[in-house]
Amino acid sequence: MQAIARRTELARLRRRITDIEKREFTGLSATDDLACGPVLLAPGAVHEFRAGDYRDAPAALGLVLALAGAAGMKRAQPVIWIGQTRDAFHEGVPYGCGLHFYGVDSALCIFVHARDVKAVLWAAEEAARHDAIVLVEFWKPHRLLDLTATRRLQLGAEGSGARLFLLRDARDEGPSAARTRWRVAPAPSAEDPLDQRGLGRPRWDAALEKSRDGDRGRWVLEWDHEHRRLIEAAPHSRRVVSAMADRSSEKDTAVA
Amino acid sequence: MLHEKTKSALRIRAMDARAAQLGFYQGQALADARAIEPKLIAVEAGREEEARAFRRLAEELMRYSPVVCVQETGEVFIDITGCQRLFGGEDVILEDLTSRIRRAGYSARAAIADTAGAAWALARYGEEGVVEQGAHDAAIASLPVEALRLPPALSDRLRRLGLKRVEQLYGMPRAPLTARFTKTLLLRLGQALGMEPEPLTPISPAPLYYSQRKLAEPVSTLEAVKSILAPLAQDLAGALVRDAAGARRFEVSLFRVDNHVTRVQVGASAPARDAVHIMRLFSNRLDDLQDDYDAGFGFELLRLSAFEVRPLAVRQRAAFDLKSDRAAQDEALAELKDRLSNWLGEKNVCRMRFRDTHLPERAAVFTPVIAPDDKPEHSPGAGARPVKLLPRPEEIEAIAEVPDGPPLRFKWRRVAYAVARANGPERIADEWQRKEASGATRDYYRIETPEGRRFWLFREGLYGRETASPRWFLHGFFA
């Protein structure tokens, strides 16, 4: 059993290395597509993710990290994570040991602790002008984060090709110039075929509320950490038939 | 007059010129001195205070050269190699220095010579002034042997043997000298003559690279300071490029006319040398000075120094070259890190560092991007870990089905949650070798509520063995 596991793991790694090498040689990094469900998130833009309240904030953050991890599969971009220090005791601090699950390389991450809203916006604007994935946590509604401020972020990102993920409270009614606006809530995780009572792959209920391209929709998204991709979950969150028949297809998961 | 307690008596430690004229001497008992002159004003000496004041004075002397060394309170060595041109000659420096110290209310003796030892000898026992290059051995020849910075016992022995002047030692064979008077004598003699090296430890690390400008007309506005700094940055950048080096720390020292130094430091996450980048870093910081910015009667000397110099290859800009594109991106990222760090504070712009520990809150720590990477790096463990961690675990009320199982329900921040699914326990023992260790074992559970919220909880203490009623905590959030 152990030997098989090792062999599959080796095969998987080899595949990945070939993928990476292929990309290096052909300069495929131009294919900078990033899909959130069926919707493409354009580079060089601000994308807003809103969560119901502080308890749903980690879910929104997780979805954004999954997106960062998926984007990181294509090319290694720095991830710049900006937040306010004084919220740390209430909302917690980014935890390095949890990032690799989402395929985010912590070595590429920069964590910026800003004193106040003004500093957050300044840092976000500086970061947006860099070809990076920028995560801005902005959970407290504030008058400074208005149309002008978001437009400035959008302009900065347009120039550099950065994707700026703005995390906000859904109750924040402030206007925004973001390219897409999502509302995220946690969803019960997928079934773990090995452990019925345990947690499976994380899932989110993501609704595209606004988009400059006119798209709308609501999906349940699932993070496939094996292949580092965000997939649309099956409409049934729990499988009805016995897991037995599916063993072979779930082998990767079982091995890991 | 200053006195202090030595050998169980109050003795004179230092005095002014008038007291010296009256025949008092160092080490004399204060009681004896009082008997001779009852009107004596004596103050107790504070060694630490003295040292502090002297250090301040020494820092002000850094205007002459960045290499200023204090080995003993009351003595300062300044390495002015290469600085003469800036001031218009060695005699000008000497004159300027002594008059500056006198104006500050102290008396001073100073000499300039090829070696620190010779300069010391002349300042203490000989004639003040500048000794021509190569003439130092002749200049100290007629001085007493004490001028060689010898321990008193050693100079006493030399005197008893009739060796009273320095020149008497010049021609002596080395082996017998060492045999009879220990190595110290030869070392000191060699140092005075320039045959032995004398390492000097500067009060603040001497920069390998610096550029400075002495102004005929002092400047006081921030704009003027910046306009002078720009060419200095150019000079410095030029020197760094020439040597294929970059620096991680830069310092601007502004020397005020009235003996005051303002210093501003900026750090860089990666070795830097671009003049524009350096100026941009300082620009923010100088603007930030505001209240601390006090030009007084103006600044007369500006110095820009580079510290923590590291090799930095010269980048070739080739069009359509992917490699150089990557390098340009790295450089841009380094500049972004520097800008953020210097504006928000170095400790606020961090990367993750992983430590070799099982304790979750200690396993990953933030460490400034601007910091030397000398600590060993570990890789994060493979276990399931949350994306956000509470700096302090919060106690929750939990109800479990069995004492050593996951909870069924819990209450956190006054809101009740049901547990639909759970993984665990993952047992993490506290590290007994840690000083603040509580010693309690933690059993961690990943749990999910029916709505899909995912938390990281732990039970502290092994049921039955470590505690009768284990407490529950919420430590982190899974996405």
C-alpha cells in the first residue's frame, strides 16, 4: 500500500514538474486566466468579496486564498496581504501554517500591518501598482473607502496587471469601482469518503452580485487542493450512494 | 574640582586649572586638600554621567570623520584618513576641533600623527599640533616612556633602569625587551611607531561607503537638505555600482553648527544602490521628522553613509530577456517592500518565518522583511491548520458527548453553535522546556457547524490525568 502511495505521489510530482518546465520554456505565463466558478476574474482589476459578518469573514478569505493559490499555479506572483493591526485580537492574524493548503507559497507572501484606514489605503495603492496578488482586509465600514479610493486602486491595478481582492463587510454600503462584486458565505464542506463524520474539501456559497461585464449568478464552489483548482461543486453536497464505487476516482485524495 | 571615593577615602579625581596652580594633585585625599584650602568647591564625580557626556561629545566629533573611537572616558581617537581635503587640511581640522571643544566649555589637547599611539603620546606628554607624515618617531623620541601608554608598574621599572625617554628604546634588541618587560612594551612601542597594527573600535560602526558635503553656508530648510542629499546619493550609488555592491541600510547625518547631530536611518529589504530609490526612502522619513526636525542655526555638514554592504551584481538590461525581466520584477518588489517598511515601520511589513515547534502560536511568526536572515528556517508542518489564528485562544463553553471526544455544542462570544462534523483529536503537548509552559496537553479538533463555518477548537488538559474538568478554547478559523 505504502509503495503504491509513493509511486502515485511521484508520478504526480513528475507531472507537475513537467508542467512547470513547459511553462518556463514557452513563456505560457501570458495565459493569465483565473476562474471563480464559471466567471473569469480579469487581471489588472479590483475584485470585491463581501461577507455577512465577522464569522463569515474567514470563508471569504478562504475563497480569496484559493483564488490566489490557483493563480499561483500559473505563475509565481507575490501575495501582499494588507490588514489593520488593531483588529488582530478580534479577527485573528494570518496564519502561515494554513496557507499551503490553498497552494499559497508563504515565501511569496508579504504581510502588511497598517495602523489605520489611511495607512491601509496607502499600502493598498502602493501594492496595486505592483504585479502581484493583493489581499486587502477592510472589515470595518469607513467613509474613506469610497468611490474615489476604489477607483484609485482600480487605476493602479490596471497599470500593473495586479489582482486586488478587497475583502469587505456586506453591510458596508459604500460605493465601489470594483470590477466584480461577490458575496461569500461558508457552505458545508464536501463529503470525505473516508470519514463520514469529518470535514471534506472546503466549500463556499458565492454569489456574483455585480460585474462590469453584466454577469450574475450563484454557485457553490469547492477547493480541490490536490490539483490546486477551484471547481463547481456538485449540486448535492452529500453523495447518496455508497462511497465504495467511487474509491478509484478518489484515490488521490485517499492516498494523500 | 571633582572627587570620588577610592580606597576608602574621598580623593581628588579631576580639577580645573586654578586648583592645579594651587598645587593640588590627582589622587590627593579631599580632607588634606580641604585643610589647605577651605574654600575649595568639590563635587562628587559620577563616572557613568561622565562617560555619557563624553560619548555625546564624541558623537559630535563624528563630523570630522565617521571613525571616532572612545577607549577610555576622556580620550578619543579620530581616524581622519581621507577627510583632510573636505576641511582644507589637517591643521584646519585640529584648530576647528580644539576651538569647538573649548567653546563647549571643556579643555582639550589634541595632536595629529601617523599612528594613534604617537598622537596620544603627543597630546598627553608632548606638543600639540600636526606631525608631518613619517616624522612621528622623531616627534615622540624625547617624550617620557609613560607616553607609550604603559601600565604604571611597567613604566616605573623602566625608569628605575634608567630608560626614561622613548628614544632610548628605539635601538634595543627586541628579544631581551620582551623577556624582561612582557609583550606589552613592544606592542605599545610598535603601535606608536606604526609597526604593530592598532585596531580601533568606533563608537558607531564605520560605514564602508559614505559621501559627505561640508557647506560654506549652513542650510536649514528641508528642501535645501534634500537638494544636497540628491548629489550625495548619486556619488554613493556610483561608488556602489563600481564595486558591484549594494547596501541594506542607509543613514543621513546632519551636523548642526552648534554641535548637534540629527541622524535618520532607512532600511532596505534587499541590497539597494539606486540613487532615486535611496532618495525616495529618505524623502518620506525626512518629511516625517517634523517636530524632531530642528535646524537651529543650520546644518554645516551632511553625510550619507551606507551600512550592511553586500555584493550586488550589475544588472544588464537586455530587451526581451525573460531572465532580466524577472530580475527587474524582483527589484521592483524589493523597492515596494522598502517603501512600505520605511513608511509604516519596519516591524509592520513582515514575512512568515516558521519555527521548529509544535505549539501552533509559536510555529509561525511574523518577521520584518528588513532583517538579516540568520535564523534557521523550518518548513511548515503538513497538518491541517487554519488560515487565521487568534493571538490568544478564547475560552468557550463546550458540551461534549464523551469527556475525550469533540464537542456537540459550544458557545463563543455569546453565540451558540452546533457541531455537525469534526476531525480530531490532534494532540499537541506543551513544550515542557519552555519557561512559560503551562504543561497542559491540548487536543485540537477541526469542527464544522451545520451552516459550514469551520473552527479550530482545543481542549486543554488530558481528562482524568491532568485535569478533572478540562477547559475548551477557540484558537482559529478555517476557511
